[in-house]
Amino acid sequence: MKNLVGAALLGQSGGPTSVINASAAGVFLEALKQENITEVYGAVHGIKGILHEDFYDMKQEDPAELMLLKNTPSSAIGSVRYKMKNIKVDDSEYQRLLEVFKKYNIRYFFYNGGNDSMDTCNKISKFLKKSGYDCNVMGVPKTIDNDLNATDHSPGYASAAKYVATTLMELYHDATVYDTPQVTIVEIMGRNAGWLTAAAALAQSKGQGPDLVYLPEIPFDFDDFFVHVQRVIAQKGKCIVAVSEGIKTKDGKYIPELFADLKKDAFGHAQLGGTAQVLAEEVGKRTKVKVRAIEFSLLQRSAAHLASKVDVEEAFNSGKKAVQAAVRGTTDKMVGFKRISSNPYKMKYVLLPLKLAANTEQKVPLEWILPDGKGMTQDYIDYALPLIQGESKAKLVDGLPRFAKLKKIRVPKK
């Protein structure tokens, strides 16, 4: 499908990160340079924007503002959690996408997201090809969960990990200041893969982290947990615990699920949150000491002020390279990272089949997880440290960050 001439369209999907806009900047700025790309659009709220013919005209944006996206958190053109209908049962949404693509002559489609987004991207690519419509489709990776399959790591993870480690180090100093016993339980994002909670080990490696760390890869046992907490209290008088929101019992039950029914999102995933609060209440009942529950929640994925320079640059370049690959005729691929070495850190960008990342989770290797909630092995530290290096953040104006201010001019419907 080389030498296609037509419009380029980018959609963002799933949970935002502090660097997903860096990828968008890479796509938009590179697409605006390409002779074969006649228009550059941003889908308003991902797939929904395409179905509704709702696009931003990125040619109307100031290139300087687009560059500021590199250090602007969240999803600038709007994200979405939307599961398309099963094409074998009802292909109407896919037919609608094809109709819109033809109407606006979209020949380059980029989808910026995680596992579910890559699955959507893959299905669209296959449908367009089967329909005989020439369009180069590329996946641009992102997820703070770091669970995209086949790639060494995912844009968004390093910056969130840096936030987790830094904030836990700061909490360590606050939570240990008094001479009275106290337990602090910190909840970190991560449904089935504990990569982000594992970042607590980076704080531990500096001697200023949690005492106990629990990842969803290991079944969670209430009784063992309380034994470990009480042991630490007896030894130190204080106990700091880092838990993944997705820790589950050996029966596969999420901790909040033991006490209430959980709502589901569009993809059928349980909507998590509340794990730290549940554990804090139970610890309070059993130990009679002061207990605090802290949920990092959205803060960990939007903290652009702690973004890793490595992460920002790799996110930007992944968007840029997706466009370059597409105009060379590549389709049905995702930009991925292949690590060459950790010390010094070297990696190369690779193009991976979308089907490798679609709906397949890459979990933390079990051999990297220490028993009894003690944390992570040196292998994890060696893996993660290179990714969080350097600073890249928005310039300050009046002491506050200057984020991108897009005009967001709608494309007239045809």
C-alpha cells in the first residue's frame, strides 16, 4: 500500500498518561511534514469521534502549541473506553467506519492506546483490508500498566513509575515522623499486571520505601498479610504497605469484591479502587493502631511534573516513527521497543504485528517478585532504573506549568 495519498487520522483511547500527548505530538508534527498526507485530523474521543464524524483539524493548530503537547498530560483530543460490536454478529459499526474513511479520504489511521486499543486497531485494519479499502493502519503504544505484549516497555509506564517511587519516598518521611504506631497503606494502579506497584521497589532501593509490596501476580492471603504487618509494627513501630488495586485472593476475587459488587467498564473489566481502604479498615480492627489509606488514583498517570525524559522522548518518537512507517507502506503494525542493553541503556524501535499486542497482557516475571511481600529482585531494579532517567516538563509561567492550548477547530462534516 505504498504511495497512498490522503488524510491522516489519530485517535486516543483508554486511560490517559502523562506522555500520551507526546505520542500525539509525534504523529501530528510528522504527518504535517509528509507530502502524501493531505489533511491531518484528530478524532474527538477516539472511535466514537470517527463514528460521529467528529474531528479536529490539526492543520489549524500552531506548531509551537503542538510541540507543547510533549509535556502536557492527559489525552488532548479526548479519550474513550468503547468496545466495538462483535463483527461476526453485527458489522454495522465497521461499515460506518469504512463509510467515514471513504468520505474524508482517510488513508492513514493511527490509534494510540493499550491492549484493548491495539485489538480495536487490529480489527479495523483487517476489516479495511478485507473490504478492499487501502489504508495504512498503525498502533502507537501507551499504558502506565506496562502490560503491552511483545515490547520491552510501554510509553507512560516510566513516568508513572517515577511518580510512584518518588511519592513513596516522600511519604516515607511523613509516615515515620511520629513516635506512635502507624500503618500507611498505599493503593497503586494495576489490574492484572503489577508493573506500577513494582516501582515501589525503586524507593526501597534508596532505603526510603514501603516495608511490604503486593502485586496481583501473586495470590493475596489476608491472614499472611496481617502477620507480616504485625511483624513490621513490632520491629519498627511503623509499617508502610504498597498494594496493587488488582490484588486478588487465590479464588480470583478482588479485595473490594469481597465486600461489594464491582461495576464493569465497556470491555467487561471490573472497575477497581478501594483496595487500600478495605485493607486499612481490617488492619484497624485487628491491630487497634492508627491506619491511613492513600489511593494515588489519577495522580499517578497525570503527574507530568515528574515525567521521565526517556519516557517523553520515546513516546514522541513512537508517534513520529508510526507515521514514517505508514507512509513507507507499512500497515497492521505497532511501534515497539527492543532493549539492547540496560547499562548503558540502549534500545531500538521495532514494528510488531498488532495481533501480538491485542488483548494479551505482559505480566511481571514471577522470578522478579520476592516472597512474603518483601518487594522485587535486583533484576527489576536493573530493568526499571534506565527508564526513569532525566527530566522533561513544561516550562513555568508565573510559577505554574504552561501546557498546550489547542484551538480545537472542528472539521466541517461532509
